[in-house]
Amino acid sequence: MTTIAPAATHPAAASAAAPPAARPRPRALTAESVFIHRSLLHSLRDGEALLMAILLPTMLMLLFTFVFGGALDPSGGYVDYVVPGIILLCAGFGASSTAVYVARDMSTGIIDRFRTMPLRAGSVLTGHVVASLARNLLATAVVIVVALLVGFRPTAGFGEWLAAIGLIALYIFAITYLFAAIGLAAGSPDAASGYGFILLFLPYLSSAFVPVETLPGWLQWVAEHQPITPIIEAIRGFLMGTPMGDSLWWALGWCALIIAFSAWWGAWLFRRKAGRR
């Protein structure tokens, strides 16, 4: 009896019948490094945004120092008081552009392309946040140099400078993550810019420009219980040697809370808008 050999399976049919192989997910931090590089390139190409993030706080510092400083502090030392607040204002201006960049990504369709790739949901946000941190630290350095040129005379030693810079970097990281989440929540880049602009008023309702005790009674409560005041007082304590009390612990706690909330909110919004439920 003749045995009939089974027909050979055509390679094309075999490949069609086989389930598609899962695409390998990028190794740890590979996606993050790619998006950081992408965001840094966008920052370099958008030089006007970086220039405005430096010019606006610098102009405010010169305005308060030379126009209002004589009335607020006739001794001429007002620049030493106002610089810590201007530094945080500079960070806020720079970080607010992150909301616009993220909202632009969400509205131009690039996120739809990212959805087809095996990427972690937080890698896109991480790229924006880290690039903004680098951009804002550069802007902060320029503002400090200008402040030194117009009479800012800190009493901090090397260790105090390191502590102050570390706290400034932590604040920039926290506020940038919050702006990134706002960019995800906004419906358009214009809306993201408007929502972010509201947060830029917080330094004006703090001890950035005048002591809290000089504010109206109801406004004193607002200034004392918002995150900007303890951060400013801690930076002022490091740079100028003023008493900071428990401001440093409140500053660290506020920054940690903002980062935790923003990271959770941003990841949830990205998964929701990118279709990864």
C-alpha cells in the first residue's frame, strides 16, 4: 500500500497562520532617552521661548529693584530680598511652556504614532520634563548672574549654594511635571497656555516680593499655606542666612506631593487619551 506524503506547507501560508510575534519593548530608559533628546532639540529650535523665559523674570527683577525697591526698602538691599522669588518666577515662566509642548503633541497626531510603538506611557512626559529641567536651570543661572551684576550679595558658602540649587532643581522638576499634566488635560495648546498662566500668579501671593506680615489678614493665610512661600523662605535662608524655621521641610513635602500627584495624573491622562486603558 502506497503511503501518500503530506503536502509541504507553503512558507507564505505558514507565516500567515502563525500568530504575529510580539514586538520587543525597548530596554529600560531607552524610550526616555529618545524623548529627552527629542524635547531638547525642540527647545533649541524654539529659541524665542527660552529667550522669553529669561528676559521676563530678568525685567521683573530690574523693575522691582530699581523702580519699586527704593520705596520698599530705602536701604538699597531690596535686591537681596527679591532674588529668591524671581528665581522661582523664572522657573514658572520656563515650565509653563511645557504645557504648550505637551498639548501640541496631543493635538498634532504624533501621539497616535507613538501608540503603535511598545513604549511606556510615561516616557513621552519624561522627555518633556527632563528637557524643561535643563532649560530652566540654564535660565535660572542667567538670572542669578544678572542679579549679581545689579547688586545681589548672598552670604552662602559652597554647601549652602549646593543646597539652594538642589531645592531650586526639585521645585523646577515638580512644577514642570504639573505643567506637563496640565498640557495633557487641556484641549489645545492655547488652553494649556491659559491654564498654566494661572499658576504663575502664585509667587505674587507669597513672600516673594514683600513679607507675609505686610499683607492683608485674609491674604496672609493664603500666603502662609501655599507651596511657594516655604520654598522661597528656604532658598532665602540658604542664600542669605535668614531664619527658615521649618520652611525647608514644608518645601520638600510640597515638592514631593506635587511630583507624586502630577506623575500619577499625567500617566493616567496619557493612558486615557492615547487609548491605553
